[in-house]
Amino acid sequence: MKLLSFKHDGKNYFGGLKNRGIVNLTKRAKDIDDLRDAIRKDRIAYLTQLVADSDSDYSLEEIQFVPTIPNPEKIICIGVNYANRNAEYKDGSDLPKYPSVFMRHRESLVGHQQHIMNPPESDQLDYEGEIVLIIGKEGRRIDESNAHLHIAGMTIMNEGSVRDYLRHAKFNVTQGKNFESSGSLGPWMVPTEEVDPMGQLQVITRVNGEERQNDFTENLMFPFRFLISYLSTFYRLKPGDLIATGTPNGAGARFNPPKYLRQGDSVEIEVPGIGVLKNEIVDEID
């Protein structure tokens, strides 16, 4: 089952994918406000059955994708989490003892097939393909052995970065990670009943059809279990919170010369078993 958030005729809905169609769950599950509310109320199994028992309301071409969870309380991002990416920096540093953590805001992300905006302030917009954990169960100080019980499902993020703005301060990447519409989230959520987050997962990024990133979660320095346990030390993780788990090597900044994104570029991020997140880059007009 694939669950998503979308717009139709200017109105916000959530639904389920059925073949090449969309079942409108907002109209059928009137006691559930949105996908985050469905997760909070532990109604994913109910919605899965509802989709199975219903006819599609729209084709995929009739809807506009919005970020899978359009209203998360927290968007937590992990930096430099693949061992090959750490080596990519070529600074001779040891593997870190703890993950790098930063936050994004909701307005920095668009949905599947929506335009990522290339800001006029910089010519260093970059892509980062990432697997995203969607928290399903509230928790604090979660033991690693129970971490999987706190995941509702997974989705995909292009954790777009404006590279020169990442270096505007000594200990701070917030500026370069939060330009409006500089990244994307989607296309949908796949529940853990269908894809095991603790199994082997792959993330692939292509720009204009050229493969740029390709790695497996077995190469994570901080596996998903550890991330949930560590983050819950200081955060109270809540249903609908998002954890972007890091990007492999091969981001545009690491080429010589760098391969930053330009007007008209198409970026596809594929995670087999979850789907493909695709966006076109468009210059933002101030």
C-alpha cells in the first residue's frame, strides 16, 4: 500500500494508490484529518483495507502531489551518514562517534513532480537523495532494540542544499538547507508492513538520466535503529515526524568541476520498494 497527500481542484486531501488511480481517503475516513492524523491514530491498517475495498476517484494525472507528510512537527536531517560519503571529504578525519543533526522547515520542501526552485542568491543548488523514516509511535529514550516499533513507514527526500550558504557560519548549515522549495519529499509513504526499514535498502540518484549516487543502507555509519535511539535522547519523537537519514557520495559538489543543478535539470531519486521521487529544477524569479 502507498499512502499520499495531494491536491485536487485546489483542495488538500490524502489517499491511497490503487493501480494507476487514487482513492480519496479524506472523503471516506471522515474521522481522520490527514495522513499525520492517521498515523497518530494508528489507522494505517484500516486505510489499507479501505483502499482495497474502494474504486479509484482520480487518475495520477489528475492530482498534484504535495509532500507526503505536509505538516510534520519535526523534519530532522542527518549529515554525512554513509561511510563512503565521509571518505569523500578527503580530510583524513576519523569516523564520527555521533551523527551530525540539523533541521529543515516545511516550506523548504515540495511534492513529487513539483518544481524545485533554484534561488537567484546562489549558483550552487545541489541534490541529495535520502531515505526518510516516518515516525509512527511517540517515544523518548527509545532503546535500539525497540526502534523499529516506532516507524510507521518510509518515503524519499531530495534534501536539496545551497552549498555556499552552508558555509555562511562556523557551526551552522541551517541557511543552506532551508531555502524555500529547495528540496522535495515523496511521492508517497510505504508502511513498514510492506518494506522492512531494518532490511537492506538502496538509494539511487539520477540527474538528466545520469546516475550520480548509488549506495546501500548496510554502509550507514549510524543505522536507523541507532538514529531513532540517539535522537529520542533529546527529542520526543512524535507520529508524523520525519528523519532524513543521510545521502550517499556523488553529490554535485564533489565533482571536479562541480555539477550543480541548473534550470531544466531533472532529478530522480529511486529507492526500490518505495518508489521514485522526480522533480524539475526551475529558476526562481524574485
